Amino acid sequence: MASKEFVVQQLLKAYRKGIISDDLFAQQMAEIGADMNGQGHAAISTSQSAATTSVDKGQALAANGQPAGSRPRPAAPMLMRGITGDASIDGGALLTAMREKRNYDRTTEDLGNIVALEHVNVTVPDQEKATLFYINALGLTRDPYMMTGPANMWVNVGRQQFHLPTGKPQVVRGHVGVVIPDYQDLPQRLNRVREALAGTRFDCHERDGYIEATCPWGNRIRLYPPSKRFGAMQLGLPYVEFEVPPGTADGITRFYSQIMGAQAATLEDGQGRFACVTAGNGQNLFFRETDRPIPPYDQHHLAIYINDFSGPHRRLKERGLIFQESDQHQYRFQDIVDPETGKVLFTIEHEVRSMKHPMYLRPLVNRNPSQNIMRYAPGEDALNWAKAMN
């Protein structure tokens, strides 16, 4: 069972990302017995934490701001030259920042063993219709270097991808979240392809805070504008959410935590309980419990990169869960099981890659979909996948 401290950390991360609301955060912290004026609140407000830490430890401060009875620290040199080469910085602001004692919540930098969600793979029966939806409507970019023939298409989404080989249509049992930088242009692009995709399952609707678009074969894509919830991501796949049977979230959390070495916690929001798994910087896998019937599994898959490559392999192999030893850098498994009982809880193929895989962090080309011959802007062909958020 996960420690109280670990669960608190996962709740804090979900709260900061906007995955759970203020009320639900407070309620769940109370349920696990976390002190909101101590451990929980201190992690949210580092400035208040800094002010109370010395009091909590019983340390009185002398007039010079140092603990009473301690030896005074030697004075810092009045001037440090040439740190950056910029006199406006070296002259004082940088020195002040370097001298300032700060308290950081270092747990916010932790990723766990899964360092990146790389792609979602679904087969499609018609490459032309797939191009209309993923490239023309969503504004994404066909990879110019890999899978350039008529039988497969890799679609770049920032640092992630959709893989779309030709075949019988596959549908993710849930939905995929996508961050789009030119969110305001999406409705117009989606409506342009409506006639060409008539007679398919294509559809699109504006919701509260996102647009839900359905591909010609039923895959649901939730499209969001960039926001603090997604960190620096301007374009990318921040999450995949799967719909799973009732009562499975806790076991799925145990699987990713104990077998995959990932950061995982069972959370609850207005829609119910779900397992939340950290799957990279600003990326998650969600497994949301639902009473709705879940379609049979059709072999779609996702790809992840992990740091500890051999540990999960050993634990998966001990349970007979690895079904493909792809090569030196990759293996695959499908079944998510409860480590306590061995019961299969959900099935989704994982293409597991090591950080020594030749394609790890391969640079991807992303175009600016607003460019066209009628209003071409020189130097604006490419699109940046990230931007610092204020």
C-alpha cells in the first residue's frame, strides 16, 4: 500500500495541474488525514512554508535573521564580476537572487519510471480520410522522414505522434487529449472537412474548455488550448484516458506503481474514481471507472519510454505478461493485472522502449497550419511545441 506521504504528493500534483478541484483536493486530503495547515498547505504555498518552518522547529531568530546562538556567516563579497557578461544582471539582480534562501518543493520535479508517452497507434482503413482529419482539420503535421508511403502515416503532435497504419479501424476505449496552439482556428478547419467526411463517424462539438472531435472511425480527441494545466506544452499529447470497469482503479494504480515503477495514485473528481499515472513531463495516463459497456479490445496500442528498463521487464516476465521481445531496446505487454491477485483488470498494448532506443527524443517537424499561399508570412512555417507559461 502506498505511503501517506506518497499519496499526498500525488494529490498535490493533480491539484496543481487542475486535474482535481479545490473542494475535492481538500476533501481527499482530509480523508487520508493530511494536515492542510501543515504538510498539505506547506507544499502548496512555499512562501508560507518558509515563514513557518523555523517556528515549527523552535528556532528563534536573532536581529540579523540567523538562528539565535549560531555563528554569523561570513559576509558575501560585495561584487561578483563576469557571471553572465551582462552588466545589468551582474550588477545586482543576479547576486540578490543567488543570495536569497529559497524553499523548493522538489517532489514536483519527479517523474517516476515512465519518462515519456511517445505515441498512440490506431489502424485506419483510408489514408486519404485520415489525412483530412489529422492533417487538414486538426492542423497536425505528417512526419516527412518516416513512413512516407501510402500504407502508413506518422503524424507529429509536438514531441509526440499518432501512428496510423492501414488496416481495419481501431478505436481507443476512451479518448486522447491534444493541446493545440491555434485553438481559435480549430472550428473553422473542422467545418471545412465536414462535407468531405460525410457518411463517416466524423463529428465535432465545442464543450466547456475544449472541443471534442471524432475521427471518421470513432476515435474521440479532446482538443485544448495551451494553459497552466499543461505546463509549457503548446502542442502535444498531454494524456490518454481509458474507460475501465468499476472497482479496478486501485488495482491499476498498484500495477503501475509496483510493477512499472511509475508514479500512480487513485483519485476522484466530479466524474468518479480514476487511476492517475504520471507518463512523462506534463503527461498522464488516466483509467476512469465507468458503468458503461466497454467494447472488446481491438489491438490499438501506445508507446512509452522508461528509465528502469530491466526491472519492469523482470516483474512482467515473472507473471507471464510479456508477449513480444521486440529487440534490444523494446518489449511489449498487454494485460494490466492487480499485483495482489493476478486478476486482469484492463488490456491495452504497451510498446515499452528504453532511453537508449535510437528514436528517443528524435526531433519532430511541426508546421504552422495557419500558413497558406494567400497570407504567407516569411519565417513562420514552423511551430514551436513549447512555451514558458507565466
